[in-house]
Amino acid sequence: MLKDRMKKTGDLKKMKFHIRTFGCQMNENDSERIAGILKAEGAKPSASPEESDLIIINTCAVREKSEEKFYSYLGKMALIKKRKNVVIGVVGCVAQLYKSEILERKPFVDFIIGPDNYNTLSDIVRSDHEEKIISTNWSQTFHDFPPEKIFRKSRVSAYVTVMEGCDNFCSYCIVPYTRGREKFRPMKAILQEVRDLTREGYKETQLLGQNVNSYRDPESGRSFSFLLKEADRVNGVEWIRFITSHPKDFSRDIAEAMSGAEKVCHQLHLPVQSGSSSVLKRMNRGYTRDKYLDIISMLRNLMPDISLSTDIIVGYPGETEEEFQETLSVLDEVRFTNIFSFRYSPRPHTAASRQKDSVPLEKKKKRLIQVQALQKEIQVEFNKSLVGKTMKVLCLGKSKKDPQVYSGRNEGYQVVNFKSSEDFIGRFADVRITSCGPYSLIGEVV
Ligand code: 5AD
Ligand code: SF4
């Protein structure tokens, strides 16, 4: 059926596709794989859905809002489908979660693929089936995707998958139900990909997984800190980062591997979620406020210049005013470079969704504003302290707002914008910071 429709739009080789990605880096990297599969079929990427024959929406289910954004986008795609012959595929975490329900609710969708099934995409687009296709099976083992097939968005910074899935079952989190249990990629394959990327000229690699700290090489049993040390030894690699870490699994040997390495950036995203030990217990996070703060002290002792970021949830069921104040005080104490903050929203299958969502919406909104206002003050103060300093910036591209301005990241993963008559894309620049806002730095090349 899909094949026939594709034929109407021309053959597969003339087909144009557009992928819209919602959600995390894992999804971004999956979209790069999907694009690679379609390109191998001869199809061409298109910048706009209007000009495409195949529209793929890679979805995120982590919060209610992420789902709403997807449905609103899907509505726009339905309008395109009314005007022209186009195939619409829904993939990713919402696809995994709701499977056939999506087809029942939105009959104009042509296929559904979950995050563990992108290898079925070629067959699906070439299939002769009459019925719509749903591909959401789980596999127990890690299936490697040929890295050379990945069609990467950036020529400068590349994602390298280390593991998939999650075993932690934080009470609020949908991920174990959309991405399944932990599966680790063999270390040899990870290191080979880092070597190949470096040879191709990539300056930065970001090791990816839902919980990279729990990594174990399925062949040798070696840990994440060993992987970091080995990646650090790859000739020519410039910057190595990794995401996401979990405080429960963040051991001293990882911190020591970071501080002892030459190429591993002194930067860490370490989601705290709440500053209150009682909320953390209810969230099933496996650490207390003090344990989290101990990790931060250990990191700062080893790397005084480390840049830290975190995730915060406000309004978790039963969160009292006192418990919320502890989240504010943890921000004040740690003084993160950046945070991502969210209102709690109940998600299907999770333990927390079986409790009453007891914090009223207005209170959640107020708490989120308080968190963001405090963090903004902290960031303004910190960023001002950087004015006058010169730092190494990896230039990732041009600013979307002003084509005269280049945009990159410093070692601490802060956005740094600078003007230059010379093309810096894909190169490191020494930038002197001249001014700042709360969310970015502005500078000039020295
Ligand atoms: N409600 C609000 N925020 C959530 N997150 C995960 N699940 C929920 C939820 N049910 C946030 C956490 C996580 C980030 C990716 O999303 O802070 O670290
Ligand atoms: Fe969203 Fe989580 Fe799926 Fe990433 S893994 S896309 S954050 S639900």
C-alpha cells in the first residue's frame, strides 16, 4: 500500500522525505538513523513537509506537553495530506506507547514504528501490504545500526550511542515503558565509531544513553569510567561529553576518569529532580539531597572549573511548600550553569500516576516561575563574571537570527555567539567575552 502510494508520487528514488523530531538527544540521533535508512533507499531529504512525499514525526512522551506538541503538529500535517498525496509515519516514544490507538484516533496516519524497530523502516516503505503497519516489538539485545549509514545533521559534533533503555523506574518516568530495559552496546563498536568520526573530522563526540553511568561492556563487563578513559585515548578527538548521568550510579571512578582525561569536558548534566530527600524517596531516585551534594563537592574538588546543569520537577504529588523550598535552596547551593525545569505531569503506566496529582496547577505554575526566576539570577551573576575572560569555543554554525554571527559552545556547554569575517564553522575559536544574557554569552575572536 505504501509502496503504491509512493509510486504515485514518483518512485522511491524520487521520493522526498521530511523528519520532524521532538524530545531528547536519543530521538535526534534516531532521526539521523531514519534519515540514513531513507537515503540508502535513494530518497532525498527535504527542508519542508509541504514539499515532501513522506513525513515522519519522531515523538516524545516524557511529559503531557511533549505529547500535545506532537498532536498539534500532526494536525498541521493532516492539512497537508488533504491537499496532496503524502505518507505520514509516526515513530518514537508516543508511537511505542499508544500503538494502534494512534491509528484509531488519527486514521490518516499510515504507519507506526517504536524506537526499537527502525530496522523495519525499509521494509515498511517498500511493502505491498494493504493494511496499515504497526512495528513496536521489543528486543532483549542491543542491535547495532551501521554507523556509516547515519545521516548526521552536524559535521562538527556527533552523537555516539552507548546504551539504550532504562531500568530505574523513577516513579514519574515513562521511559522504561517507551524505550524498554537497559541494553548496552559493545565497547569495541563505540570506540570504533569515535575513531571513525574523528577521522572524518568531527571535533566533538557526545556519548549517549538514558543512564550512561550504569554502562557495562556486554563482552568484557568493563565500566563507563573505563570507556571514558579509552575514548580519551583516541587520536585526534578534541572534546568528549556524555549524557545522561544518574546520581545513584555516579561513582568516584567516573569523576576521576573525567578529571584525569585530557579530552573529556569538565561539564556534567546531573539531574537532581528535587532538593528534598522525602520527595526524592517518593520519586524512587535512590539518593538523598546530602548524597547529591556530596557528589557535587567531590566533582568540584577534582575539577574546580566544572560546569554543572540539572533537571528539576516541581509539583510532584504531595510536594509541600517546605519540600519545594528545599529545591530552591539546592539551586542556591550548587549554582548550576543551566537547568531544565518542568511541572510534574502524570504519565501512563508510572507509579506516580496512580497517586493523586495533588499539587494544584496554579501552584505548580507559581513554583516553576520561582525556580526559573532564581536560576535566571544565578546565571546572570555567573555569566557576568565571565565578561572579559577568553575561552575556547567550538563553532557549530551560524546564528539563526543573524547570519553574520557565529554560534558555538564553550567547554561548559554554554552558548557563545561571536562575529567574525572569517568562517569558523567546525573550528575552535578563542573568544573574549564582551557581554552576556542569562542564557548565552557574546564575544569577539582574539
Ligand atoms: N513530569 C514532569 N517532568 C518529567 N520529566 C520526566 N518525567 C516527567 C514527568 N512525568 C523530566 C525529568 C527528566 C526530564 C527529561 O524530564 O526532569 O529528567
Ligand atoms: Fe522523550 Fe524520553 Fe523518549 Fe527521549 S526517551 S524522546 S525524553 S520520552
